[in-house]
Amino acid sequence: MSKYCPRIHHGLMLAEINRQSLSYSVCCWADQLIRTSDQVNFFHSDLIQLRVENQQNTLPKSFCAKCIVQENSNKKSMRLGYLETHGKETYDSSIQYLDVNIDYTCNLACVTCGPELSTTWRNELGIKGIDVRPNIDNFIKTKLHTLDLSRLRELRMWGGEPFLTLTHKQILQHLIDHADVSQITLMYNTNGTQRIDQSTRELIEKFKFARISFSVDGVGNQFEYLRYPAKWNEVEENLFWWQKNLPHNSMLSLTVTASILNILRLDDVCNWHKQHFSKSVFGDDIEIYVHQAFGIYGLESMPDTMVEYFKSKLDYCQPWIQQLKILGTQQYNLKKVLEELQKNDYRRNSNMATVFPEVANFINYQK
């Protein structure tokens, strides 16, 4: 079976470290990052070697561990997803997929996230001395402007919460001024707490197509626990606004992070989607995507009794998850799960056991 990966040969991910430097790699899942305070080098020796190895039908673990784990667990990885849309194998090493992840300003401190991607997390933990906002003008001038984006076909905007600041608008405007955006698909990952103004709409509508994906891991108090301190009623109202007012070249989707906390209740999200959020005002399907959480809240931490119960659930909305080989394979992490939940509940005056009582029973959680 071919191990060809479009992102290895055509992908670039830029992530801010501080106002002077950033890290980059081939995609947001890559484990090996290159750090620089100078220009981004798409032909860095590490990336060239990665492409050589991939052309020899290899996925190096130093970069590709997450995709390897997903594929070994019978799950569609990022690599396989890009294979479906990329077309034939090409090895000309051109930037066709660009991820920009430089502004971590965020109004939420989601349980499965952390201070590396959220200023609200940093504030909650009292972390000081980390730049909150990027020097966007310097980033565009010294990093983005030096890249050959003539063959770019996809731009992904990450956060933080991208719609909370003007960073994304300045990047879109740069591309509009320096690239053929009629050939570029624009993608946003957003937490659903924000709407857009008319100027943002006009920028988005200059691109070939836009997909705006909302992170929704539960409904009601489950959502509020996982996406703290968001309020479900407010986010739900925003989602309905987007459903009716999205830019004309756009489609919407939901992205669900399946963790040890919400894995037994994903049916609630799927049912809400089916009843309230399955079609846009244009009649397009609003798709729902589920991916598994990485880190301590991953499905690997499930105890055996929970795995057995989970696999016995009938008519589960995402049956592929029940077949994952990783379920419960790292139960030694459960102690860390309990410790982190207790810390979160203490700081936030919350109680996971009242929100996810089934899970609390399986993992023996007590606040």
C-alpha cells in the first residue's frame, strides 16, 4: 500500500513561538518542528529528507507518528483525508496547503486544550512572560511574504479563536493582494462564540470556497464543561446565526473531539446536529466530523470496564470508534486524568461527576 502523503510534499504549517520566532513543519500533526527567527525555508534539509523517505514509501515516525497511530487503529488519518482530495501522487515540492497558527488569543479554556493554544488557559494558570499577540505586520513581511504561494490551493486558519482578533483578516488581505485567491479554499476552525462583520464576509467571499468548522463536543452542560467558560445557549444561538448568514461561497461543519469524558455521550451531539443543524440556508449539508483526542484525555486511558460497556452500545452514532484498537491501551494514564480533572474542578468550582456521571463511575472520579 502506498504511503504517499500530499502534506509531506506540498504542506506547510506555521506556528508562533514568540514575536521574533516561529516553528514550522509539513502539517499541524507533525511531531518534528523546525524553529527559526529568520525566514521559513520550505526546502530545509529536514524537510527534503522527509520527502525522500516518503518517496521511498515510508512514513517517518519523527514527523508522522499521529497518522501512523490513526491508521494502525483503523481510523482515517489526516494523510488519508488529503489523499481523497489531492489527486494523483506529485513530488514537485510546492506549497499547496498552508496552515497558519500564530495567534493564540482565545476566550475559552477547553478541557482538552491547554495554555500553549489559549490565552484564557494562561490567565487561569497565572502563566506570565508569554507573548499574547503576534507581531502580524512583521510576520507577513518577514515570513509569509517570502514564501512562493503561487500554487497555493488551501489555507487553514487556526487559533486560539481566529474570529476574536484581526490577525486572520490581515493574512487574508495579504493573500488577496499577492495570490490568486479564486483558486484557494479557505478553512477556519472556530469555537462558535463569534460572528463575523461585513468586512470579514467580503474578504471570505473573494476566495474560491470556504469551510467554517465549529468545535462542539457536547450539548448543554456537557458543552459548557468541555468548552469552559462558554455558554451553550449563546453558542447555539450563534450557530443558528451562521446557519442563516454564512458567506455565499461557504459551507459549515461541526468538529467533535472524542475524549474519555464525552465518548459515551456523542449521540447527544449527533442527535442535536440531525434535528437542528443538518442544513444551511443554501440547502447544503452541514457535515459532522469526529476525531479522537490526543494527550491524557485520549481514548487510550479508558479502563477495561468502560471499554467493554462502550463497545456494547447499540446504534452508536460513530461505530468506527468502537472498533479502534487503541481503546484502553494506556490505562496507566488514568491517574493523571483524575489528577487533572480534580485540579480543573477545584479552580473552576465545577464537578465532572455531575456532568458525566457514567464516566465518573467507570473511572472512580471524586472531586
